[in-house]
Amino acid sequence: MNRISGIAASNGIAIAKAFRLENPELTVDKKNVADTQAEIQRFGQAVNESIAELEVIKKRTAEEISDKEAAIFGAHLLVLEDPELIGPITDKINNDNVNAEFALHETSTMFVDMFEAMDNEYMKERAADVRDVTKRVLAHLLGVKIQNPSMITDEVVVIAEDLTPSDTVQLNPKYIKGFITDIGGRTSHSAILARTLEIPAVVGAKSAMGSIDNGTIVIIDGLEGEILLNPDEATLVEYKEKQTAFAGQKAEWAKLKNEATVTKDGVEVELGANIGTPKDLTGVIENGGEAIGLYRTEFLYMGRDEFPTEQEQFDAYSAVLKGMEGKPTVVRTLDIGGDKELSYLKLPKELNPFLGLRAIRLCLEMPDMFRTQLRALLRASVHGNLKIMFPMIATLDEFREAKALLLEEKAKLEAEGVEVSDSIEVGIMVEIPSTAVMADTFAKEVDFFSIGTNDLIQYTMAADRMNESVSYLYQPYNPAILRLVKTVIDASHKEGKWTGMCGEMAGDEIAIPILLGLGLDEFSMSASSILKARSQLSRLSKADMEGHTEHILGLATSQEVEDYVKNL
Amino acid sequence: MVEKTFTITDPAGMHARPASALVGSLSKFQSDITMEFKDKKVNLKSILGVMSLGVPSGSTVQIAADGADEAEAMETIERVLNEQGISNE
């Protein structure tokens, strides 16, 4: 039995025969052709064959998967009919007396380079489309057969060097039980699709194509990122049990989708999701999110070459608020600077960007930019349950200044006759130790706190989270952090306010029981963690955890806390 | 030649789906059809050309059709932009 390790990309266990999706080597040589008319005809023939093939794949994908997934082939068909692609290729064959393969390669490379140079993820994907289409036509020119995953009608796990977008949309979960790729990471296109289709996947396996033959029995452990080849009987039994257990757990989580989050002793807490764009709403709803605990608005500002207009921002905020249908939606105002830069906003280089002009500091420095965002938020407020949150607040003065700008814009809008909600809560992120320490004073003026743990840990431990040499200091369970969290929660409750948490820590299995005991009101995490957290919370008793709090806060190290909670 | 200015109102800008619908509806016309955005002019019958402009939401584009069936082409453009909900002018 052989074992290969990779990156766990999509949860679950798959057991099936291997199917190698070969990616034939398509080398392009430059040749001179005498009869250019015949060469152009040969090129036209290859294009027509590709079109016919794509029509079949498109139809099949629409029938077996969905129209939405089939749309990519509609786009491919348009590329094949594009006069700006086909024209230059035939011109090149005609004028330079070169072969079709070379003319195609040269022309499409130009488009690929152009799209890849664009500072926009979406446009970069278009480069993949052009490459995909080129490969198909090239294969026809060279007489090489390309395998299409939609033609698989056996239960298999697919092994590939990498999957192109057109490969991945053809993966029909009825037959494709899982897949392994040699390259890629957790956020690559194929990994994301695997999670959508809920099929187990391991990516970045490096040596899978080199060591797995067609027909080999393969176990994919998408939970651990492990691949087992030719398992013995005992291993097969073990993994079949693991598979059943996973299915059971998933069914249990699915049942919790429309349930409230209630602990064993009947205490309700709120489970929210962190989102970056209106597109993320689907995941929030599918996973039963009760709120949005953090909407990171900086994504609206990124991947473009000018500031988003008030209208664009209004459209995005309204879409999110409407989609949440009155459920609490915490929108964080622009958090740029530090490691997040905007190409069109040239800021002076700083020696310590994480300690520099970022987030609210930058917004107060550039009030016009900030006012635009505040106006868009205020206008959108009538569409749902909006809560506005300022990031990186270090002093009460900053909060007062930001809130004053908000109230000024509100008064202006009302004078213009624009309707604005009167029940917008205004709160702050707690991510700087000074604010955590002064929480009792802040609590008198803010409506809520949301603890941003990634930054709170970084600033409390004085450890740059981008610096791997000090990554051991990223200690969410360190009693120093837990005591700060307690200070913040207690301070808010004393003033009748609430505290949420929107960092990684809020969805962490070890942290959840501690936070419950500390009295955290809202946990906000990535949407895919919500059902797991709801299931865990239903098995925990808040009263019990409160009883452990004093002991936990009295422990000396992060490790001691972790060990203590694990043994509860 | 007929010319018209449109404002792209879809929050995602001129993205693949509406761009495909627009380009796909124009191949049957004889006229030369172009779209101009920020001093860059492309063939509106070319999906790669349209995508390369990367037109964001809120921007205005000038569309021109020149040829025997230019009026009909412009009507189609207006209809498709409306149907796709990316421009409401």
C-alpha cells in the first residue's frame, strides 16, 4: 500500500478506481507552408471540429449538471467564432507562410498575456478560457485526442496534473467520486468547485500522475489530504467506516441548517458569517447563517483602477442587506493599508505598515473617500438590518470623529429628502490592546464590539503575522488573549451592549467552549464552519463552561489551555 | 453611422454573461459595430475585445454601428442590454 500526501481541498472520503485524465503534450513547431489556402482550410476544419465537440459537451453539461456550469462552453464557442482571434490567425498564415499551429499559438498567446496582465482575478480567469480553447483546436490540428470528463460513465476518482475550468465543470458527481491533482491549492478553481459539488478532493499531490495507474483502487481522504493506493482489506474497512461516519455527520449538520443555535442548557447564541462580496451570500444562506458578523468592504475597492462610486457601493450594500432579509448585517468600513494595498491609492512606503496609516486612520485622513462610503451605507440602510463597524479603533477620539462624520452625512441625506434608517447600530472592532483595556469606557458610547482576533493576537503578542519566524507566537488560546476577550465581553454586558467575534478564532473547536463560557454573544466565521459550530454548541452547556472559566484564565500557557479544553 | 452612449448599471460591470449575449446577437449583422470605453475602441462582435475593456459598473460606453443594417443592429443592442439588465437606457 502506498500513501501520498497533498492539500485537503474538499471534505469527505472517496473510494474508487483511478481514471487518469491525460494532458497530452502539445508542442508547436514553426513550419513554412507553400499552399496557404489549404492551410487556412485545415485550420477552419479544426475550428469546426472543436465547435461541434463543444456543442456536445455544452449540451451534456447542461443536462447532467446545470445550465450555469454549461455557460462556460457558450463563452468558449464565442471565442472560437471571434473575428479578432480568427482574423489575425488566417492573416498570419497568409502573410507569413506559416503553419496553422504556429499562427494559432502566437495569436492566442497574445490574448492570454493581455488578460493575465490585468490586475483583476476575473480577467485572469479569461486567460484560462483562451488557453483552454486554444488547446482544443491545437489538439485537432495535431490529431491528438483530448479526453473529456463528461464522457466518463463509470464510478471513478479522477487523477490529473491539473484540471482546466472546462474539465472541472464537466465533473458529474454521479460518476466522479473525487479527484486528485498534482498542482493547485485550497483556493484554486478546481478546489472551490469540489467543495460546491461536495466531492472529496486532494490537490497539490505532486506525484499522483507519476505513481497512479488506471484502474488502481484509490482512497481519497479529503479531510486529511491523504491518498492511499491499493489499500488492504483492513484499511478498506476502516475507510468505509470513516465514510459512513462523515455522511452521518453531514446529515446531522444539514438538519441544523434552519435551526437556532441553542446550547445544551438552552442558551441561544448567534452564528454569523464573514463575507467579502455580495456573491458570498449564497454560502451564508446555504449554511444557515443567522447574521453577517463581518462584511469586508475592501474587496469593493480592490482589483480595479479607481475608487468605487457611491452608487456602486450602494448597489453592493443594498444587495447584501436585501439578501439577508432583515437579519443583522455588520458592515466594516474600509480596512485598507497594512498588507492590503490599492493600486490607484499611492501611499508612502512605511517601515511598519501594520502599525501605520491603515483602516480608520486612513479614512479619517481622507475624509472625502470615507464620506462616500458612509453615504452609500446610510442610503442602503433602509433595505435591511444594518450595523456599521469601524476597524482599528485605538482611542475614543477616533471613534467620536468617525461617528461625527457618519451623523453629518446622515443629516445631509435627510436634508436632501433621502430616507435613512433610524436604528443603525454603530460599533467598533476591538483589535488593538489599548481598546480592549479601555473597553469599559468605550462601552458607554459604542453600540457593540466585535473582536478581530487575528490582529488582536498580533498586536498583543507583538508578532508580525506575516513573519514565519515568529508564527509560534500566534497563540489564540494564550491566557493573555483570553483575559482581554473577557474584559471586552464583561464591559459590553455591563452597559447592556453586545460583543461578537469575527476572527478565525470564533470558528475554532477549542476556542468555542471557552468563548461560550466567557459570554460571547455572536460568533462570526467562514460560512462553511457554521453548521459544525452549531452542532458543537448544541452539545455544550454554557453553565458548565462558565464554571471552567476562572480555572482556564488562571492557566499559564496556551498549551495548558488547549490540553485542559481537550480533556473536558 | 448611428452612435449611442450607454451607462453600464450592473454592479458587476460588463461581465461574461451579458457580454456573451451581446456579442452573440451581433454576428448576423453586416455593419461594423464598435464599442469605445476610455479612449479604447474594440470590435463589438469580438468577445475577447469586449472582455479586454474590463468595463466596470457605472461607466459609460459609446457604441457605434456603420453599414447597411446599422439601425437594426442598434435596436438589437439596446434590446439585449436591457434584457440582460446591464444598462437601462
